[in-house]
Amino acid sequence: MINCMNISQLAAFHAVMTSSTLTDAANRLGRTQPAVSAAVKSLEDQLGLKLFERRGRNLVPVPEAEYLSAEAASILAQIARIRQTMRGLGAGEYGKLNVAAMPGPVSMLFPRFIAENLGNDTDVKVSILARSSIQIAELARAQSIDFGFADSPEAAGTTDLYRAEIISGDCFVALPAQHLLASRSMVDLSDLDNEPMGTLQADHAHTKEVRSAFLAAGYRFNSKIKSQTFLPILQFVVIGRCCAILDPLTVVHVNAISDLSNALVVRPLSQKLRYRYAMITPRHRPASAIATKIYQAWANEVEHLLQTLQAAPIWESTLDRE
């Protein structure tokens, strides 16, 4: 019979036990006095035990009611904690966030953004992984992260394992501060003909696109420094060893670091080469409230950063990839 007890009955019983009158108990619960009496009577019937002696309008608890009152208080307090926790989870104030980003953004922009957006009033446990774009796609395939930020995946066969939302922006040219082209307001590919260049690895989509643009225009593409990310390349730009065609978020990084922004210059590129980023989410991992909140906020932040640079951001497509 105890299994048949419900929260409404326990709440009514506990209110009566801790109130001076039945009317006071009803007022505390926001219910009518007859409704409270009926709830207590129903509880007694289910327990097969009288909990109160009725003396006029008053209910006097029997000794057994004292034991149930302590248990009811514990149960109701636990339910209140659960309700508060679930509301916090729904509001993004509690929970876990498991995200990944490629090495460039994860070095500063991405974790700084998450820290600022979580604030000091949340109790969210955060795991931020630094992974290559390929590894981030693998984590999404395995449904192991809430979302990842990476380079756009190249075209491939599709399944329903993850979704990639693509945003692109115009690229820029990084030049040594003392370079002859540093005085220009804009740089053309012709200005970079046979100029020593710092590039991503040869098989990277960006490098392929840049190389193709040079060759299509009849200019020589002189790749001197190669790296998995642009951040190491910037050090070679600073000392005058090369120039580089950068993605816009790397430009945001440069602008945020005074040592870099004072040692090199960044100029728009006449030809519109686009860099494509991907917001990657697993298809079969339900998104928590906090993951949904941070995902959308980061997507908005990326678009805002690209707009601030006048990089003409465009949400290009949503791709479902294997």
C-alpha cells in the first residue's frame, strides 16, 4: 500500500504536521481545506492506519505520524532538490559539456568564449579537447562529444552519423611588418608571385584552393614553410621568412595578441578565397540544454567575428557525413 502514496498526499500530510491549523496548511499549499483533508484521508486509507485524531476542526497526530513526518520531510526535500537540479539543467546552469576544437581556435578563442559564456553562476563540468579536424569528425561519428569546431570536411559519402554546419569567410594575407607590400591597403595574388609562403599541409583543402588560385592565374606558388596550423607559421612571418594567406579566425587571434599585431600586418586579398569552418554535432547523441546553448552562442560568435573583420560570412550548407 505504501507504494501507492503520491507526492500530493505526502505534501498535504507534511503541511498538516507542520502547521498550527488545517486552514494554515491549506494556505501554505495553495489548496482548499477540503482538498487537504481529502488527501490526508486518502493517505490514511492506503496505509490502513489512522494518522490523526479528529477533535473538532483540529487534527491531532498519533505517535506513528511522527515517524512518517520525518520520512515525508526527507522525501519532499529530495524531490525539491531534484526539481531544482532539473530546472537548472534545463536552464543550462548545471550539467556537463564535452566539446572539441581544432588547434588554432582551441589555443585561445574557443576556451575564452566558453569561459565567458558559462559565467560564475553555473555549475557545469567542462571538457575541452584539442584535436585535428579529422579527429573531431571521428569523435562525432562515435557520438563522443556534444559538438566540435573544425575545418569543413571534404565531400564524402553520407550516413546519419553526424551533421556539419558550414560557415565560410574571406581569407587575408599576413605580411612581415617591413615587407614592401605592407604599405598596400590590399594585396593581389600577382603581388605574391613566387613569394615565399607559409602554408598548411599540402593535402589541406585550403592549401589546395590557394595553389589552384595561383596556378589558374598563371602565378608561381612558392610554399616554403608548412605546418598543421597557422599559429606556428606566424612566427616565420614575423621574422620575415614568408607571407601567408590566413583564415579569418587566425586574423582574430593575431589582433588579440599585441606582440603579433605589432610585428606583422594583415591585409585583405583582392581575390576572394574562402575558408570554411564546420560546426559538427553527432546525430544520435541528444543535446543537453547547456550544449544547445553553447553551440548556438558559438555559432553566433563565429559569425560576429567574421562580420567584424568584414570577411563576408556565409552559412553555406548543412552536410550529413559518415
